[in-house]
Amino acid sequence: MKLDLLYEVDVPKPWAKPHPYGQREAEQKAFAEALAQIKLADELGFRTVWCVEHHFREGRSHSPASEVLIGALSQATKNMRLGFGVTLMPFGFIHPARVAEKVATADILSGGRVEWGTGRSTPMEQIAFGVDREKSREQWEEAIRIVVGMWESEYFEYHSPTFDFPRRMVTPKPVQDPHPPVWMAATSKGSSAVAGSFGLGLLSFAIMQPIEKMAEHIRDYRAAQQKVTPLTRVVNNRVAAYTLVHCAESLAQCEANGIWDSVWWWYKNLAEFTLQWEFPHFSQTEKDQIFPLLRKHSEGDLDVKVFHEGDMIIVGSPDECMEKILRYESLGVEQLICYVQFGRLPHESIMKTIELLGTHVIPELDKREANAKTIPLT
């Protein structure tokens, strides 16, 4: 098990000053704090930092240009791998050549430390960019093939019914040969199997569902790998999952930091977003299953400690966090992506979370890994 970080750059409302000054001030503060937190994590042995690409997500995520943040981190860090978490691939979002260019540039600037996550996004973003939702899956797949072709060929051209590209030399080429590892964001049972069948890393999550459900997705992913038809020449068979993480000297200190209010803010925001933008596109079966839970989240009729008790989030002392982390490991998670900057948690408490995980949990995980490698095979 390795520990990663995830940054969406949450900028919760209400902002202290009227528009536009309050928004600008809050965003600048959030980015500055994120950089300081990631620099500390780089020193303490975290494996990867994943930077999202979200558009128009007011309050919840102000990170639409992950390549810019990753470019800055390529110079501000020395050890961590830098993950695009994820690049939105359907053609309406971006031309594949632009993806090839920006990811390869980041790989060069970081000395070959890039992890390339890919995805299709949600109706809210798809509609704004004119993405054909019904064709987003096939466009995602085709775009990956095109980008990889641009990296592996000196000159590249491509012609299909959906995309046409004349012969050009796409520059630069990535450091990693033939290209950075590719991942797929998968939030459903079917998506997990797709990632496994294509030989892509699985980016999953433990939020808004029992972690046993995540374990099912991982089993489907591993089963699909038995009949893998690689989408690229780099087969990536790793499983990463993200969840909210907050660590302090004790659970009481976590509570003093305002953890439950921040957890509630996060879940309420996600539930409201899902009801507004995702719910209209669900099947009736999905609506019947999901609506009661979403309504509780959005209306506040739910005790957020349920998520803590069900290990859907990781909160507590280093020992308590370690116990929960090992449960994720037992379910097949190889990289736990810690979402630490969320809600209104003070910057100092987030720095402390990173410090405690880096000085107590990561060394213990490394020790367990070293011990496992020394056990002789019988």
C-alpha cells in the first residue's frame, strides 16, 4: 500500500468579500496552501499527487487547468509522481494533440514522473463543452489511441469517421518510454471491468458507497484482466482509490479541527450537484436506489459519522487511520489517494495530517512491505 494525495482545490462559499474580490482572494489562498501541503508531502514519502480537471464547479473544485498546476509541481517537488486525475478525453473537451503536448511537456519538466489519468466527465461539463454524451465512451477510447500514437510515431496521421488529423510531427515526446502509465476513472461496476480489459490502472473511490461495493469493483477489474486486450503498450494493473482523510493526535483533536462540518459540507455539495446534474440522466432503477440517500445528503438529514463508522472516510489518530488504511489494503487497494484539503479545515490541520501520515503511517507501511518481501516462498 502506498499513500497518494488528491487535490481538487476546494474553495467553499461564502467568500469573505463581495464578488469578484472574495472569490479571487479565496482561490489564491487555496492554491498557495495546496502548494505548501504538496511540498511537505513530497518530503515525507507520499507516492503521487493527483490533480483534477473540473470545470464550473463553484466552491467544490476550482482546478480546471491541471497541466498548469502539475507544471508548477514539477519544479516544486523532487520525488512524488504527478498524476493527471483526470484528463477529460472526449473530443468536445480538447483536441487529442493538445493532450499529447501538455502531458508530454509535464513528463519532461518532471523528469518522467507523470501518471496519466483519463476520463469522460459528467453531463454538466459535457453539455457546456458540446460533448456528445452517447458517444463519450467511444470517443474516450479513440482519443487515447490517438494520443499514444502521437507519442510513439515520429510523424502521425489519423483518419476515421469521427476524427481526422493530417500528417504532422507532434512535439514533444514524453520521457517515459513509450509513454506514461494510463489510468481510467471508474465509478461503476461496468467501468471497472472496462479498465481491466484494456490494461489500464483503476481510479476508484470509497465515497457515497460502502467500501464493500468498491471491493466488488476491484474484483470485477481483476477478473477482466484475465482477458486483457491492452489499449496501449504500457499495461498498468494497479488499483488506486480515493477518500476523505484527516489525521490528528486524537479523534477529539480532529473534531476540534471541525472535521464533521467539513465532511458534511463535502457530501452535501456532492449530493446537490448529483441531484441537479446527474439525476436526470439516471435510469429509473438507479433513481429508485439512489434518490433516498442523495436526498438525505442534500437536506442534512444524515449523521456524517455513519461514513466514519463504515470506513468510507478515514479520520482519527495515526493508529486509527492506519487500522482503516489496512482495511483498504485488504480489499485490494494498492494506492490510497488521500483527499485532505476539503471543506473549511484549517491549513495548519491539513499540514498536520500530512505530517502525521508521513512520519507514522508511511514508515509503517514501508516496513510491512519490506517484511513481506523477505518472507521466503514455500
